[in-house]
Amino acid sequence: MFDQDEWRARIADRLSGFTRNPRQDIQLAGTTTVTGYLAVRALEPFLAAFQQEPVAAVLTLADITRGPGADLIVRRASQMRYQASALIEREMRTRAELRSSLEQIFVTLNVIHLARQRLNSSRDEWLRLTLLSELDNYHPSEFAQLRRVLHDPGWQSRYETIRSLRIRNGSYSAGDLVLLHDGLSDSASHVRAASARMLGQFAGTPPPPLVKALTRVALYDCDLETRFAAARTLGALRDRIASPQLLDHLGLCLSDEDSFVRSAAALALGQLGELAGAPNIINRLTALVGDHDPYAREAGARALGRIGGAAATAPVIEALTKAMEDADANVHEAAIDAITRLRKSRMTTPLPHPPTPSEPLSV
């Protein structure tokens, strides 16, 4: 049955194109303004429901708004359904009663929140400023509630919202995790980096889609600081996320044709430490120490040092010893540090217990 919850859910579905590409979806909808576009998307579910269950649709509308504007929507419902974009936008410009009812629909059904919930930080601010600019074309007494929503201090940039999660002390809600997941795909690198860092403070086990998004950032992000932040978070969460699938994926990326991906994979594996000590990964990292790219060589050497005892093998020591003579100072330093770490780990590895004799010892 059509009710406010169903109406709100259908609006959210219709706004999926807007969250991907706002300007393009506005054009595809046949509207010229953001306000007109949101009005069309907000009324579409009602207009469809009015054809199938008119009583429920009218009662739901009446619970939100009454008066001339609501009457106009009901009277013109059939016509609006087939000429929605042009008719609704034109009526909005000329009919104050329709604008009043649309404002009530926007506020009651949280249309603005639905429109902005998955926008990145730059588009989020664009939406707010564009709506304020369009509302300036109407009398100051109109859209008072909508203006308050747009001027609300709670309308923070995504970056500020993500940073505010620090007060949670790692106890994130499902909504917080959705925010972090979306932040990892933000167009601004500082937002992606902040999302990765905040995820590193999570006290629970991240869901697989979030681990996948974090791994993607650690491997492929165009910003070095963001990749490093994501790799550090993989390390912080390692006991909870280091699945065989993740390790296999990172291991395969050590042979990627892109040197940045190879070095990023080595960095991530180094953050996982001893959990990345599988023989096949150690062999790939050993080969990486001889890579033609100096960043990859350095990352490979440092990863081997961080893995510890499992990497303290003769082939690894041989490769690192050779890397100590590398012309690149960073590779040289990384090789020395790795050998030092491996020697310490080998010295602190407990000796195996002697085998129990199968026969009594002779005196």
C-alpha cells in the first residue's frame, strides 16, 4: 500500500541517476533547474500511485499537505504524469500554492537528504549553493523551511562529517560505515584519505564491500598519501580482514604491468606483516627487489623486512644483500633495514623442541 515510507523509498530510487551524475540526470529529466528536477522526482511516485491506488495516494498526500496546492496536484495528476517535467516546472514558476505544497513534500519526505546522501563533497556543496541561488528568485517569505535546511550548520562537507567520527572511538553504526564506503570513492583525495584513516579506527570487522573498496584505494588511488593511508588501515585491521582471497589478490598485483600498482601491493603486504608470509608471496616480493622501478624495489625490500621470520631465507637475504648496492639511496636504505629486521626476527624465533626419542636413552 502506498504510504509515506513507500513514497520516500521510490524517490530514492529515482534519484540514483542524480547521485551518479547530477547535471546529466537533470538534463535527461527534461528540467532546467535543480528545484524543478527535485519536484519532478518527488511527484513521480505519487503520480504513478494515483493511477493504481488513488485513494491511498490522495490520503498520503493529505497527511503531508492540504489546501490549494494539494488540490492542484490531484486535479492535474493525469496530465502531470505524461508531461511531468515541463508542466511541473512551469506550474512551479507561476503558482505559489504549488510551491508551498512542494516545500511540505520536500521537508516531510527528506527529499534534499535523499538527493545529497551519496554525493561527493564538491557536488554536495554545489547542490546546496545552487538550490539557495534558485530560491532567491522567489519572495523571501516562500520556502522558509527549505532555506533553513540549506542554511543548517549540520550541512557539513563530507570531509568534516567523516572527521567527526573520531568521537565514536571506533564504535561505528551501519550508517557510519556507509559514509566511509562512499568517502572512499569521493572525488577529493583528502576525503578518501580521511575515510581510510577513520576506517582504521573501527573496532569491529568491516563488511566485505568495505574491505574491497579500501583495497581498491590502497592499490589504485592516484594520490600517494591516500594509498598510504589505505595501506596503513589494511595493516590496522589485518587480523580481521586478511583472508586468503585478499592475500592472493595482493600477491598477484605484485606482477601487475603498472609499477605503481606493484609498489602499492608491496606496501599493503608489508603492512599485513607476518600474515603475508606465504611462500608464493615471499617469492614474488623477492623478485620485486630486482624490479626495474626503484619505488617497486624499495617497497618490495621493506615488505620483506616487515614480514619477518618467514622471509628470513637464503634467497631473500641474497636479494637484499644485492639491493644494498643499489644506486638508488632509498632502495639501499630499505635493503639494510630489511636485513636488520630479518636477522633480529631470526634470532628471536624460538628453537624447535628436540624430538622425543623412540627408544629409552642408554646410560
